[in-house]
Amino acid sequence: MKKLRKETLCVQAGYEPKNGEPRIVPIIQGSTFKYDSSEEMGKLFDMEKSGYFYSRIQNPTCDNVAAKICALEGGSAAILTSSGQTATFFSIFNICGCGDHVIVSSMIYGGTYNLFHMTMGRMGVEFTFLDPDCSEEELDAAFKPNTKAVFGESVSNPALVVLDIEKFAKAAHKHGVPLIVDNSFPTPLNCRPFEWGADIVVHSTSKYMDGHDSTIGGCVIDSGNFNWDEHADKYPSLTTPDPSYHGVIYTKHFGREGAYISKMTAQIMRDLGAVQSPMNAYILNLGLESLAVRIERHCSNAMKVASFMKDHDKISWVNYPGLEDNKYSNLVKKYMPDGTCGVISFGVKGGRKGAEEFMKHLNVSMICTHAADAHSIILHPASSTHRQLNDEELVASGVTPDLIRICVGIENVNDIIEDIDQALSYI
């Protein structure tokens, strides 16, 4: 059969029921799995046989859904995690430890910045935060002998910076390290980082993939392209015996396509246990089945809302990557020709006070800290998530007092626009 298209993969990938089995991925809620003999279970522990023995490490429901996301991204192996934050942490911690160094695009989600700078910094991992618009020479100069990875977001949250994936991938490979990309906002329907040289992709599946504000979750996907053995001195945890797991050498036992995720499963997930529950994976799969339909509507609606905002006399500026005059328009055409996401940031006249007044009068868009689901969701950081900062501190952090972020949903776009218009009349 010919290669299936992404829209079909959203519905059918990852699970193929046999005769008489459930059509949809079944929920295997059990924590443990029974075997007829110790010898048979021992083969699982020795990795001589595939199977399940404890859901803190692996579960069939989760694996079916991870396989679907893996197929959508065009990867070789994947694992679900308890949250997007966990997926990001695992993606780095799987190959980095105390004394290692990572290069990161500075325009990333604030929670990711705190994870890297504060928490992993206390673990002894050093991070260099680099302007994503830096020159190739500046990027090259940031590498150190102990650099183990490069990390960025395909479309950053909330700055909406579009990463030049190919530029960062070439620099990473020149120095023998993988590029890790958070692809949560575009999803694999609009951007496939592996096709542009990225080696590992992470997702907050809580966003568009679930799409209904129903579950928290994450996913890590390996392209299977990075040759760990060629850089064995940098990645001994993958290329030398693992004393915590019978001395297995992951690259030899699982090959290039399976080493990274197998180690994450057998070692990191085993020890930290940040699993996605089977019930959450089941709900996530329901969201994935409609992802192709929803993301198209999100992007279409967002383009119409952004275009309306550009011409409104109460709005001072609009940032949406899909607009023709956006700073990143050329990168969007290259990496995301079918659309970016449904997220827009904009400023209203009257600064912080004007923004606060505008937010009071919305009826369709809901004030929430979440992003990227079927409802239109809106947030004024200066009066909510960043309310502890004064105006000068806000500007220094990259969040202006007037900034509002709207994640345009899949409602009728005219209702969204009319609601914004009437709320602006109060400024």
C-alpha cells in the first residue's frame, strides 16, 4: 500500500485491530501484566522479548498513541510522558548530565526557560540562550567541547518566533550533536522538523493534539537519523554498557532507530515514572483523530482575526507569523506553507489599562492560562501570569504591558471578530 497521508494517519496510525478486536485503541488500565513463568518475564527484563510488565515503564494504550504521533512526525520511535514539561526535560536529560552544555533559542516558553536555567542548572547542566535570529557565525561560536544538544521551538510560545530549523540543524551536526525541536504549536500537520534536519521532536500534547482542554501530556519522538556511535565519546550512556540495566549497550541492542527512546524508557522513565496514564492517552487519541480538521480551522480563523486586527484603530500592533508582512514570513513559506497555528499576540491602545478594560468585556473568548484548544482562549500576561512585574520589568522580560495573546478557536470566526470588536469599543 502507498504511504498514507497525514490526515489518514491522524485517524488510523499506531493501532491496527485484528479480527474481532475493538476498532478504537482500548484502555489497558492495569498496572501489571501476568506471565506463566519467571523465565518468560525474565526475557522482558533482559530485553530479549518485547512486552509489558509494569505500566510505570510501558503500557499498550500509551504505546499505540505514541506510535500514531511518531507516524505523524515521520520518526522511528516515540514515548508518551505525563506532561509537555516532562517531555522537554526527558529529551535533554536522556543525553545530558552534570558538567554538560546545551545551546537554546532564547525565545522559548517561560516554563521551559525556568526548567533549563533554574532546575537543570542546579543539576549542573549549563545552558547558553542565543537569539534565534543570530548569524551562523554567532551560532557556531556558542558551541563548547561539552555541548551535547541544541534546543528550540518551531513556533515559540508566546513570542511567535519562527525557528530557522535548517540553520540550527546544520550547526548542531557540524559539532556532532542533535537538534531538539518543540513542535507543539504547528503540530506535524503544519511542520515536520525531521524533514529539515532536526533529530528529536517534543510535544506538549495538552495543546492542539488533545485540543479540548481535557488532558495533560507530552511526547518525545526520535527521527532515528542521528548516529550516536559516530560521536560515542559524547554519549557514553547510549554507546557503552548501562550498569543499571544488565550492561545493555543501547545503540548495539536497538540500533540507531531505537537506542534513544529505548534508553529513555528503560532508564529515565523507569527511575522517574513520569508516565502518561492510559486514560489520558485514550482521550489524547480521540483528539488526534480530528487534529487535521481542527488545525486547518484554527489557522484559517486566526488569519482572518489577525487581518481584522491590522486595520483596527484601537489596536496598535499585531504579531501573527501567517501575515505576509510578518518578520518571519519567508521562514513560514519554507517550513509551514500550509499554516502555522492559531495563536496571535497583539497590543491595544491605552497600554496596560486599555488591555485590562478590553479583557473585561469579552464574551466569546475565554480568559484562561491554557493555549491551543477548540475554544478561543485569551490572556493578558501583565494582569495575570506576569502581574508581579511593573511596566519596566515587563518590557525587560519581553512582555509589554499592552500585550494580549489570543489562541483563536474553531468557533464561527465572525462571532470571534464581533466579540473582539465590541470589547475594543470600551477602550
